[in-house]
Amino acid sequence: MTHELRTPLTSIRAAATTLLEAEGLDEAGRLDLVSIVDEEATRLDLLIGEAVEMAEIDANVVQVHMEPQHRARCWIRQSKSRARPFASIK
């Protein structure tokens, strides 16, 4: 897990350092680096969210409630009936 967290963090730090220190960087280059920071921050956020969820599951904070399968069957039937009118559209 440590490697998965460090990879986006390293990309963010490298892009931020380049933005701060690179003189003469054109607008396209700046936008590329800002895009990297944004994408990797999003990735890091997702990874941290997953880690928190796993920790909550391990700590029994999150509990799974099983539902009977008949609800799933009803949902599938409803979905099929709603989709039928669109099945003939070409």
C-alpha cells in the first residue's frame, strides 16, 4: 500500500517543484504540470478513501447487511420491463 500512495505523491511533488523552479516554462507546459497535479491528487484521494474503508471494515465500523435475493430479481424484472420499449429502436 505504501508504494501505491507514494507514486502519486511523487508525481505531485515533481510537478509542483517544476512549476515553482522552472523559468521560461510556456503555458502549455504549465497546464500539463497542473493537470498532472490534479489527476494524481484525485488518484491519491481515491487510494486514501479505499484505505479508510478497509480500516473501517477491519475495525468492524462498517457492517454488511445481506438482503434476500428476491429483491435483486424484482429489480432485474423492473429494469427489463422499462428497457423493452427501447429494444425495438434501431
